[in-house]
Amino acid sequence: MTHRHVVSFSGGAGSWMTARRVAEQYGTENLTLLTADTNTEAPDWLPFVYACHEDVGGELVILDNGGRNIWDVFYEARFMGNSRVDICSRMLKREPLRKWLEDNCDPADTTIYLGFDWTEEHRLHRARPHWEPWTVESPLCDPPYLQKAEILFELEAAGIQQPELYTKGYSHNNCGGACVKAGQAQWAKLLRDYPERYAYHEQQEYEFRDFIEKDVSILRDRRGGETKPLTLEDFRLRLIEESEDYDHADWGACSCMESSEEE
């Protein structure tokens, strides 16, 4: 029986190294790099995906979600993704990837590989129930253990230019740095580094609030011991008035391959 190896390929350095390890162990004849385009990614995201595929080999499958982006699915669901519930990841990544697996793969002879590393083993345990009945592994949770800097060094040694978001200090190459799971610290950084991207999401959030007629927002204001919505517009104005008035420790966390506890 032929065994298939499907790497959930996010377009990040970790998923590249994951694919490399799978290819080194099992070859590329039955290897698939499976990725879902949120259509909210940075301009260099797709070229990076192509470069990684050229390096690793195997089959590349890109699910484009009919061209929908994160704001399209917020309107469809009448719900704005935020730091607690990443409905965008569910609708644009987890559900399309799972449907592809159901349509193309038999759980009895397919293993799914996620790009979690040894510092994120808890995420692997949380993700596994979502992907049942498929077997799920994360090769970067096994030795030799690599630091992020070591993976980036190997990436450049392979002649692949790392995504610009990495060079600017972002920990993930997701949604052009504008991940709804990110916190105040990353959104403040996005405003400094990519003001045009921030402005786009600020306008989209403003229009969605008008559409839904509810006081909703991506960010949360926890000052004064009370948690309340904090719009991107209000956050930007606060930063203009007092550039350091935000939670510098609130970077949020990527959880695209995990189900939100509040979904």
C-alpha cells in the first residue's frame, strides 16, 4: 500500500523545514505540500511558497478559496475574527484543507504533517483531535531540535530569500502581519512598518462595524481592569497621542492549525 505524506504548508520557514524533513525521510514521490491562500498575504508570500516547493519537491496544491479574503468570510459569517476566535483561519485554512483531505486522501494510508517545533508541542496536542481520523505528526518536535534562527540560516543556505516579515522581526509570515490573533504589540508594529496595510484593515473594520451594527473590534482594551473593544482607529489615534501607550507584551499567538476553544 502506498503511503501519502501531506505537509500543511503555511508559507513559513517552519513548514519549509518540516517538508524538508519529510522529503528526506520518505522521498517526494508521494509527498504533497498543501497550502491555503487567505488572499490577505504579503506580496512575497506566494513567491516564497513557490521557491520552497522548488527546493523540496513533491506535489504543490494551493487552495485559493475562490479569491475570498478574511474580510469576505467575516461578512459571510456576520462575525469579526479577533484574538479569541479566528474564524478566518477556520474558514480559509482548516476547513478547506480538511475538505481536500476528505476528497483526496484515505486516513488509513495518509499522514498529515504540521510545522510546529519543539517549543510548540502543546499546540500539536491541541491540533490532533481536530484532524482525526488522520494521523498527525510534527517532525520539528523531534531531534535534532532547531531554533528559529537555525531554520532561517538553513533557508538562506538553500538559496531561498526569507519573507520580508521575518526580516522585520515578525514571528509568523501570516496575513501580511495583520493577523487577528496578534495583539496590540504586533498591530503597533504593523502601523509603523506597513501603514498602508494597517489603514486597509482599519477601514475594513470600520465598514464591518457599520454593517453589523455592533461594537466589535479585533483588539481589546484592558486598561482600568475592564476589557472592552478597541478599534484599530482608536488604537492608531492613541498611538499618535502617546506612542508607548499600549501593551508591549501583547503579541498574541498564531493558531491557524488549531481549533479555537470558543468556536
